[in-house]
Amino acid sequence: MDMNTAFDLEVKHHCRRARVVYDLFHVIAKYGREVIDRVRVDEANRLRDDKAARQYVKRARWLLLRNLGNVPSEQVPKLAELLAANQTLMTVYVMKASLKELWTPVDPWRWRSAWRIWHAMARSEFFFLKIKAAFPGNP
């Protein structure tokens, strides 16, 4: 289902017992906007004293939001260098790829296992706060 608030309200009103499953595109888009962008801005602010590194991180928005398969070949080394140089950005980038994998299991038990693994990773260190801010109300 689309992550539109109006859709959520209508489903909750008319289909009280329904379980809502959001579509991959909207979940990843929200993750990109609210987690990757937030972490990128925080990292740029942390690098306030290193102007070159700060500009490098600030200008990497679209590079970080792209799927690895859609990164132009001439930008792949730039992405690799950025992720190798910044552990925090590497973490959110890897978590995005791992989040996408939650839509691939073929049966409910594999999906549940994959979700639990992702959830445990997301709850580690600072990352839980970034996820919680992006998806309030979800445990």
C-alpha cells in the first residue's frame, strides 16, 4: 500500500482488521529522505572544520540515494571512496540495501526471520534513533 496518510486513515476506518503492508518503493523513498538525508546532513555538520570533506558529503545526496545498479560507472569509484571514508554513511547505505531485501523472501517464516535480523541491526548504536525519527509510532 502507498504510505499516504489519507490511505492509512481510510483503511483503518473501513478495514479495521486489515494488516497494512507498504510497498517497497515508498518505504525506500521514505528511508532515503528521512534517514539517509538526515545522516548525510549530520555528517556534513560534523565535518564543519574540514571544508573539503564537508562539501564532498554535502554533494553526495543523489549518489547515496541511488541503487548501486543505477550508479553511473564513472561515479562508482566516488561512491566507494565516500563509503570507505565514512562509516556512518556506509552503515545507512548498507541498511538501505538490506531493507530492500525484506521484500524478497518467498514464505512468511523467511520474511519474519529477515525482518528480525534487520530490526536487530537497526536497533544497534545510534541508528535506532534515526529509524525511529523516520518511522514514528512503530516499535
